[in-house]
Amino acid sequence: MSARASLVASLLAIVALALSACSSAPLRELIQPSKGAAALATGLREYDDGEYPEAARNLQAAIDLGLTERELAKAHKSLAFIHCASGRERACREEFRKALSVDPGLELTPAEAGHPVWGPIFASVKAAPAPFALAKQQYESGDYAESAKTFQGAINEGLSDKELASAHKHLAFIHCAANREKLCRDEFRKALAVDPTLELTPAEAGHPVWGPIFASLKSGPAPFKLALQQYEAGDYAESAKNFRGAIDQGLSDKELASAHKHLAFIHCAANRQKLCREEFRKAIAADPTLDLAPAEAGHPVWGPIFRSVKAGH
């Protein structure tokens, strides 16, 4: 074989090796970065610089935009560190649980594990039995009462979106099977709020009780989206009704914060400042990292009120 042919063969072998490795997560992320990769990089850099509020905003933005599982675990882990460092232990535990639900094999580096605050918290969360997995086992064994309690506990402690949708779905099954149709519908709505693409398996969809209920909710209009459309069209009275209805039916934390934010805008525009402040407080309680868009923040009425509420006044 000539030297040129040998060189070409070597290059082809290298290319083939690279292509065969594209299934590995790190290389795939380099070739096809996730939608939230840039925000994640910014958030991690701000975290390293000690800019924790800015880091938290960008890390959450990265999660909302979409990350690979490896990136998602890193984002939740970093958010846990921020919450722990700020004395928010419950939020810290929730973020660690979310990180571990994405990557059950997640471990801290020796330096991270040695931290006096979040090191022991991570260790306790890691050692604890996973409530979501236990709840599914209880459900499969027919222990529905205990399963419902465990699913609710898992929801309260914090789950990934995929697990959260599944938890609400199984709670819906339990309520439907016990003829609690309103609660069944509420749980299905919450599941669909977390994952609008959620579908039942063929066996689940064929159930004579919850199958038709899920199908009716899946095909019906989403109150939250309808409320946003009405708000944009200037139909504030109907928008407010639908936002409140959507809140009562159940929303994800992100949608809940947005619903309360828009209700605050509506109250502010009608000079109901007390109600405006209350809705902003509820929005920030649902999402402590919430900020207004530049156009929203510049509004002469609700802009200053939001900043005042955000500052704790």
C-alpha cells in the first residue's frame, strides 16, 4: 500500500471511530448541544464567581429550555448548592432529589461532599429510599391507600418532570378507581400541565373508568393557554377567570408563577394594588427566581410594585 493510501485509510479509520462514539453523551453534546447548554454554561460560570442569584436564574432558564440528562443533573445539583448556601434546606433537598431522579448514580466530588452544609444533606437524600419508586411498587401490589400517600410525599419532596407527571397520573388512577371523579380529573390536569404530550399506555387507555376521562381532558382546551390568549387580546375579565380556573385545576410551578403574575398585572391595571401585591407574592412563592421581562419591568404601575415585593417590602 502506498503512503498516500495508508494515510487515507488511517483518516477513514479515525472518522469511523469518531462516528461510532457519537452515542456517548459527552461527544453528542459537543456535536449537538442542548437548547439550554448556553444558559447552563453561563449559570455555572456565575456560580463559580459567587453570583448566586444570577446563577440560579440562568440554571433554571437552562432547565426550562431543555438539557441532556447529564446536564440536567448538574443544573439541579448546582441549584441545590445555592439553596443550601442560602439556608433554604427544603429547596436544597428538593433539587438534590431532582438531580438523583435524573441520575441515580450521581455522586459529589470529594470537595463538594466535604462541605459542612450540603454534604450531609446530599448524603441523607442519597441514602433515603426513593419515594417515587416505592409508591409505584405499592401501586402495582394493589396497596392504593399507601401508594397515594407515598406519591403525594414524593411530589412534595420534589420530582423530575417525567416522574411528576407519572405521579399525578397514578394518583388520578387511584381516585378514578375509588369513584372520586373530580379528584381524578384534577390529577390528570396536573399531569398534563407538567407534560402536555403525556399519553396513556394502550392498557391504561382501555380502562373503562379513567380512559374516557383522560381522553376528554387531553382533547379539551387548556385553561392556562386560553387565559394567556385572552390576556393578549385585552379580554382581562375573562382572562382572570380562566387563570383562576387553571390555578384551581393544577399547574406546574412555572405556569403557576406565570398565572399569578398575569393576575397581578390585571389587578394593577385596574388600580387594585393590594390584590396586585398579593398575586406577585404568590408568583414569587411559586418561583423565587421569577423576574419580569424588560417590557414588563418597565411598566409604570406594576414594575415598581413587583420590584418592591421582590425586595421583601
